[in-house]
Amino acid sequence: MPASGRRQTSDPSRRSRQPAAMRATAWVDGGSRGNPGDAGCGIVLALADGRREEHTLFLGVATNNVAEYAALLAALERAVDLGVRDLEVHADSELLVRQMNGEYRVKARHLQPLWLRAQQLVRLLGRFVIDHVERAANRAADRLANQAMDERRSSLPRPQGLL
């Protein structure tokens, strides 16, 4: 079932006190050196009011697919915290995009809780779209994912539900 077009009011306890940015675009990327190995992800969030945020998240040892989901979860949590109601996400992970859009089943048991958490967060938005982009179109998020792994630092908290 596609995740776009779902409508539900967001949980007020998850909103930040910052002014709501109703629309945003996110670029997300995750990576792992060793698969599994040291993993990190990068998130670029461009808000409709002109603000732009760049975030890194170091995950420790994880697989590439877990890192891709972590990037999506971190972007979704940050968007919900900011009061975003309309989110467009770009990712270079075909698996992530196709699973989120209901084109592929989530067969890997370790990814199922991450997919479920992402679906919960998507329901807090008014509109959600995720699409696949070529790696070259996702350079900023890729750079941030590598920075997270190189520096072993995070600028966002670990997403809820991430093992």
C-alpha cells in the first residue's frame, strides 16, 4: 500500500515549540563500511520557509540497509518535531523506496520493525512521498553519512525503534 496521501493529525506531544514548517524536502542516505560494519547516515532537510538543516548520525555496527532506514527514520522524526505536514523524501536506496511505497515486501526480519516505525511516522504527516534518485543527486546526504562514519558523531538522537 503506497504511503503517500495519508492524513492524520500529528501527536502534539512530539511537536517542538519552533514555528511549524508545513512543507519540507529531505535527502537521506545511509552507509556501512563492512556490511555489517561501522555505519552512519546523513540527512538534508530543506524547509519551505527557507531553512536548511544538515544532520549526521553515527550508528555503530550495522548493515547498509539498517543505515538507510535509520536515515529515513531520523528525517521523519525531525520533520514531525518541526511540525512538517507535507514531506517529500529522496533516497538512492531502491530497496528502501520500493518497500516504503509497497512495491516490495519487507522480508528481512531485522528491517520489519524499522519499516513499521517509518509507517507510524508517515501517518503523523498529512502528505508523504518518497522517491528514488540516482546517487549523484544525493551527494550532500552521502557526504554527511560518510562524515558520520569518519567522525563517529551524531547531530540528531538515535531514531526510536532502532536496535
